[in-house]
Amino acid sequence: MTITTQAASSGIVLEDADVTSEFPEGFRIKVRARSQHEITSIAIRLHIAQQARGGYDYLKFQEGTLVSGELLWRTNTVANYIPPGTAIHYNFEISDSAGNRLETPQEQFVYHDPRFEWDEISDGSVTVFFHGDVDRARITLDTAVKTIASVGPLLGSGTNTPISITLCSTLAEMRRATLSSSRALDQHLITDGQAFTRYGTLLVLGSNNLKATTSHEVIHILVSRAGDGIVRKVPPWLQEGLAEYGSEGHQSSYSSALKAGIRRNDVLPVTHMGSLPGRPNDVLLFYGQAEAIVQMMIEDFGPDTMRQFLALHKGGAKIDDALKQTYGLDRTGIENRWRDSVGVDLYESPYQFANRPTPIPIPTRLPYTLQRHPQGQFVGSIGPNASPDQQSGSKFISDQAQDAITNLDGAPASTDVHGGFSNSEEESSVSGNSCRIVEGSPVDGVLAFGLVGMVTAMAIRERKRRR
């Protein structure tokens, strides 16, 4: 994408700008600009697909009145990854030393694999990018449009937001374009499609499963738009279950894995799994089981209930709360309803019968005082003019001081502190520099050390007085 000369009344002129793909490393931005004053900064602002938030960065150049800047915007890490076929909207902001500023109009660049010459066909909100076989591209486009028309109303998701599909001709091209989740899975499973819901972008392999894959991945985007909230996303079992239930054609490998799992009485707790399993055979079972559970939810409770649930979830409700409000069951209840219908063991949460600790009330801690005070914890006083109450307290201090004096003379340092707290059974065992709080005591190590420090200081003071 190349931008022609643009000028502003400020005197800054954008003579040339070019954005080129270096997929998968990233895309390179080049700018040439001039001004009567030294140009001090050139920034590019990006908005990727339908994302509300954008990003920006500064091009590198040597300051002058005529400059050429360059930047490689990297996409080759998990955090920065952008799938091919994604539309990127951008504009430039250029400033000079006199305080002048030029902001260019927004342009669009579609991020493609530069090894191929790309064509495109569109229908409504769907665009298919392809190279080579146009017939497969038309099949992909028709399938996507039909899926949106049939499944969109079921989910309550919008049907007018753009969806971009990149059709890969070979498995090698597909693997180069997608994010790998596991080397083991790559070796045993072929990824026919991948949806990037936040971008509205799909990658589809032009295989014999083209219709089923296209439909499946389009539904992922529709489910995300219908049910994803700001914080909570639709969980994997519901995403995959809805995508399989509504897709055109079904994977026989999923059905076979499900039948085998039911026969062995060995199925997965899919509604409590936050991600797909790691073993290839378990992945097939996960898909088959998720579809069966979703089919039960729609056929037993009706499509309106699913639409209401997704709306509640999108609004921020926790998944179990949203399920209870619409289905009258939480995740465990939904899963066990299905398990009971196929005759496998019911799911029991590992935390259901766990012993919970008895809560212990936290006492109110008051500052220690040498005189009785309603907002203090009395420990006593030392001195010839002490009151009877203070004298009784000084007995405690003197006894502890005597032990401390003995310890200062070389005896084993071991002091058990009692009676200085509101509960006579509260105890702290102090030895050397370590402090162990006896179970059930409300006194922490800092307070225990503080009290012993106070006793030791008084002991030293009394020792000096005796001398």
C-alpha cells in the first residue's frame, strides 16, 4: 500500500509512504517527509480489524528538513501475532521543531503472505482471499454466507460485521499461517481451520472438509460476538459444541471418538475444562462430547434459551449464574443430564466433598500500655510510685526481666511469654531469632518480638539500676 503526497497548512509534507508485508515476520513501514523546520517525530497509529483499541509506534530516522523513516512492525510472536488476511487501518502523525503537526487520513492495508498473488471475492459482510482455484473460493464464500444467515439468528449475534477468510491451498501454507498450540498435536492432527474471533479473521484449508470447516469457523466468530463479554469469554466446550452443532457437515472422527468413550464409560468433564486437552485422541472426544451436550441443550430447552444464556454471559454474568437463570442448572447439572441420557457415570466435582477449615475469628489488637486504658492492652509498670494495679502488672514485667537478665549472663535463651495478652491461653514461643506462633494464637511474630524487646529493654535498665 502506497500513499501519495499529502501536505498541510503547517508546511509539513508527506511525500511518500509505503506499507509492505514480510509475513510472518511482520510488515515494514517506510515514510519520506519534508518541512521548512527539522522534523522531530513520525508516528504510525494502527487499528487492527474491528478492535476498538489501537496501537502506535515511532519510525526511526535522522532529524532534518527532509527525512526518510522506517519501522518493522513485528507479528512473529504469540503476543503480537496477526493472522494473514486481516485488515489493518493506519495513519501517520508527523511533527517538526516549530511545533507544526501533520495528521494524515486513515488508510487500509490487508496483511497477506507476500509469496502469493492474492485475489478476492465478496458477498455482503464476507470476503474470501485466495490464490489459484476460484471454485473453492466460491464454495467457501457461499458456505460462510449461508451459515451466517442460518446460525446468526439462533445465537443472537450481528450478521453485518465484516468477516475475512483466507483460503490456504496446501497444508504447508496452512501451518505457516497458523499459531501452533502443541508440537504433538501438529504431528497427529491436521488443522483444517482456525478462527481469530477478535479480528473477525478465518484461516481455512482447501481440503475435502472445506464446507464443514468453513461453517465451523464462521460459527466461532458468531458465538464470540454473541457471548463474549469484556472479561469472560465463552468457554471452549460451548464454543466447539455450538460450532459443530451448527456446521454444515460433521466430522466422522468426532462421532467415532464419542461412541468409543461412551462404550468404555470413559468421557471427559468437558464443561469444567478451561482448554482443549493435550492428547490427540482426547481432542476428538472433546469435540464430539461438546457437540452432544449442546445438541441436548438446544433440543431439550429450545433455541431461545441458548440465545438468552449467551446474552446474559456477554453482559458479564458468571457462567454458572447465567446457566441457572436460563436452564435451571449449573455446568455440573448440564453435563450430568447428558451423561445420564447416554448411560455413563455422573460427574462429581473433586471439591464437592472436600473438608473446609473452620474459620477462626480475628481478635481486635490493641496497643500495649503501662497504665490501664479502654483503648489499650495493659501490661504493667515499674517504679517506686506505681499504683497497686501497676504494681501487680510489674510482677509480670519483673519476672520476665529477671529471666532476661539471666539470659544476658549466658543462660540458655528461652522465654515463654504468658499473661500479657487478653487471653491467658495465648502463647508465643520465642527462641533465639526465630518465632513460632502456637496454633490458635492471634499474636503474630512482629508483636511477639516487640513484646520481648520491651521486656529485654526493661531488664537492661533494671540491671543498670542495681549496679
